[in-house]
Amino acid sequence: MPFSAHDLRLDYFRIYDIRDCPATERVLTRGQFDRRGQQGVLQGLDLFAACISKNKEPLFDPYSNLTWYRLSQSVPEPTRTVVVRNQFGEATLWIGKVEALLCPAQMLGDGSKPPGKLDHFKVYRVLDYGTPPGVVVDLRDQFAADRVTVDSPAFFAVPVMKEVRGKRYPVNNPKTHLVIYRTRPKPIARRVAAADQFARRWPIQMLRSVALAAPSLKVRWK
């Protein structure tokens, strides 16, 4: 089965480390690992994810971006085993606690639009994995074009329903997840502005690129 952005209806994303933005918000989330909705608190905007073309493949939604918030949940998570499949092959991941919540965001500027039916994602830390992909890929977004090596998986992101301030955001694409791989950090000095459900304007000061998020299928888990 092909695993392009169009096949899975979700783009690749380059993850940028940014200057932290303070944020506090109570949210309710529920994904495929949750028996019921889970209460959590957002504790700051740490990273920013911009959609990116890999190896000259077309974007699915050129307006897709994600804001990355630290997420604290009161209920501990068990260790889970997840088998995933994407363009880099099939891999077994052992995942642990929840680390973050990814929220759809609009990059502000001339001609910008909000993303289409882009989901929220709950991010779990990868505790162990098999062999890293070690694949070299060409990446291009509106900020940079370069060649990177896809290193070890650091996080696994699951689409979730989110409820905040009395409004519920359902899951649009339940099959497609994100595996977030480390890449060698590369400095970047860019300032942009973004908007999401929590702020009309976030001042995003990019510091370095740190990871690549790849659309992926979850084959099985336990």
C-alpha cells in the first residue's frame, strides 16, 4: 500500500523548536487508547510543526500546521506495544506516557487559510524501538530545503477528540497517525505568527528544526 500524504490524507511535518510561549488551558481528550475522556492541562507552547514536501511529493493540504503544547494528564499511562507502517517500513514501538497535544493552526500572512480537516493528536513518548530507518530524504517547506537522515522514533501521535471551553472537535481521519523521528538539529532564525483555538496570534520564534513527523498506519497494538 502506498503511504504518500495524499494516500493517507495527512501531510508530513517538519518539527521546529521555538521560543516557549506560556499557555494554560484545561482540555478533555479521547483517542483510541482511552476508554473514556481524559482530563488534562496544557502547560506551554513548545514546538511548531509545518507541513513539508518529502522527496518532491505534493502536499495534501498546503495550509496544514500544528502547534505543539506540553500536556499533563492526571491518569498514568501503561506501556503499550504498537506496530506501525509508513513509507520507511514497518516497525514496533514501545510507548509510554503522554507528552503533548498537537492542535491545528493557521500560519498568519497574505493568502493564508486555516487548515482543512486536520485532526488533533495526542503525543506519546517512544520508550524503545527496533532499527531506526536511517533513510536520507529531501525536505522542502516555506522556510528551508535540505537533505536529512531520518533517525530514531521519538514520539507516536494518535488522532483524538478534543473538548475545550464547551466545544467538541471530533476526529476526522481515525486511521492515520504520526510517527515523529529525530533529525539532526539545524539552526534557523525565523519569526512567524500563527493562530489556533487558544490564541488569535502566537508569536512563533523558530530556533532550530529537530524532527520529522511521518503519516503512518497503526497495524496493531496491545
